[in-house]
Amino acid sequence: MFDSYKAGKQIAILRKNRGITQEELAQRLSVSPQAVSKWENGHTMPEVSILVELSEILGVTIDEILLPTGMIPMNANLEHVLLPYDEIADFSGRKWPRSIAWPAILSAIKLFMGLECHRDAQKRQINDDTEYILQSAFISTSFGYSWGQEMSEKSCLAVYGLACEVYDSEQYNAETLIQFATENILKGYPVIVEPKEYEDIILASGFSQNGKVLKGIPFLDGDDDKNSVMSFKQLYDFPGWYKKKGKLILIKTSGDKMSVEDACKEALREGYRLLSNEVHQFDQPLVGYGLVIYDNWRNELRLENERKLETIECLFPHIFIHYENKMLIKQFLELCIHTVTGIDRESLETAIAKYGELIDLFEKAMNDWLTKEPKDIAAAKHVRQGFDDILRRSRGLEEQALESWASAIKAENQIPSPAN
């Protein structure tokens, strides 16, 4: 039975797999790009005379366009790879810090789906730090230490007009997971495989060997180089992906789309709530969120002094995590000034300035103390005393920043009670 929506998606998939843009296809068929877009969205279909030429350009029969089966042929070594929906420029951002995998993955999804409106002179999507900064706030990873909330479909994917379905490998057998992944890719959408162990998270846009090998890009928490790569021209092979414990996440379209402004407002509310927290809620002292982390950190320094350690065990990598988080918060607030209407700009600028002072303190600490190990117990104690002073001053700066943060969003009645 003919389905214009399925036929439209088939046109989109075939076009992308041949590396043809909507504009190029429209030019070759002497129609408007808007006409091609309407075909691919299932709103209209090409006339019969155009269908003949379209099938020749796409290298398929007319029946394969109008009546796609969606079935995976049973040949032994099928390879199916999706191309990005539109051209992507090389990475043009700062590259470091980019230690968090999920904001990078979400940024890559936006680019793959051709949804980035910022373009360079060649009309390619600009791949910079902006989306990474926003998504770090939307999923709250920039507000915590070695902690982040589960990926929120509402605020993270909904700003792209996308949604997802999540399948736990412990609840589905390998054959079912392979079927889910390959069918989603054949429909024109990437998939994500997130292992429970600490290893690469895969953003896959292709497969071979009937889905037993996924083809995609790896991302990894703590690996700035991997999290900076957005090239879908050089895909890696991931065999046996379905044998590992983890989650399979299928990217889908959504009927609802959240505005970036609304997502920023939500992140401002949640960020204030988390950063104001003064009660520790985790097993490890330096995992969590809020002002309480400063108190925990200073206590860890005191305990190390009592044990007369020659090394400062609570300095690395926590000092990097703190530095990156505060930098991302500052950058997020800077973006909010230009994104959120009705906000008290002067108060937000004050908060930004305080985070700038805090970042400067930690940059100096990293330069002074991470370049060489203390020579003895006395030297280690001296470093701890200096770092304790920085933590005390930093807590004060963040308290001042949060006061201004509260004033900035109070006009919109966005302020919640601090979490206690």
C-alpha cells in the first residue's frame, strides 16, 4: 500500500546516501528546493514524469521509491551508511576543555541532522563550541562534579525537534537490538550505544554484516580529542556492540520542539538550584553538586594533612573538573544574555564576572601546583594550605555569583527554592 510519508523518507535516504543536497537535486530536476522538501516530508509527491528522472538520479526503480519495504536484504556482507543531511565544516572551536561525552554527542546529532543554522562562507554548518556549552547546561553536567542527570529528551533533543527510544540490553536479546538499530538507520536516523562500562559511547550512522558491525564515531568522557571529532567521513567499525551491557538509543523525529530560549530558562532554574545545594547526597565526597563540594574538598585536605601524605591525592583530576565546570557555567551565562529575553542583564553580567574571578584562581592553582610534585611532607602541607585558601575564596565568589544569578532570573519568576 502506498504511503507518501514512507516514500518521502525513502527519497531523503537515497538522496543523502548519494551525497546530494536538496538544492542540488532540485536543480537537476528543474524544481524548487521547497518542492523537494515537501516530497521528503510526505506532504506531496513528484509528478510521474519527474519520478522517472528522479529514479535515474537515485539509481533505483520507481517502485523502490514509492513502495519501500524497509527490509534488510539477507546478503552476507551488507553495508549501509548514512551521510549527514547537510555539509559540516571542520571543527572551529577551542577543542579543550571538551571532556564530557554527552554534550559532544548531542552536538554531533544536531550537525548530522543538518539542523545547525550557523553557516560558513561555503554554506556548511559551523561546528564550534556553542552547542557543547548549551548542552552541558541542558543536561546539568556543567553544574556537578563527576555527576550528571540522565539525558532529558525534553530539553536536550527537543530543542532539535527530535526524540529518542531507549532499550536496555539486559531486557532485549542481541537479535532484537540489531533489528532495532538497523531499522532506525535504514529510516535515516542515527543510533547511540552507551556501554555501562567506561568505554567508548558510539554514535552510529551505518552498519555492515547485517548489523553485527556498527559504523560510527566514538566519544568518551575525559577524552577531549574524541569529543572534538564530528567527522562522518571517517567512520570506525564497532563489531560485537550488541554483546555488551548498556543501552541502545534510537533517535527519532518529534512532533514537539522546545525553543532554545525555553531550554535556557529551564537550565537557569535547575543550575541555580543545584549550585546552591549545601547538603551532600553521594557516597564520595567529591562527587555531586553545590556549595557543599567546597566544604567536602577542604575537609579532604585536612584529612590528608592528618595522614601526613607527601602527595595531594584530592587535587587531580578534581581541579580540572572544577575548572571546566566553572568555565562552562560562565560561557552558558554569556550565551543566556543574548538568548533569554526579560532577564536582568546587569545582574547576570555580575555573576559572569564573579565566575571569571573564580576561573582565574584555579588557572593559577593549576599552573603553580600541577607542574611538579611536592618534595616532602612540609611542602605538601604548604600546597594544601594554599589550595584551602583558594577553595575558601572560591566559595565566597560563587555565593556572590549565585546572589546575582537569583536577581537576574527573579523578574521572570523563574527562581526556585535552593535544594537543601
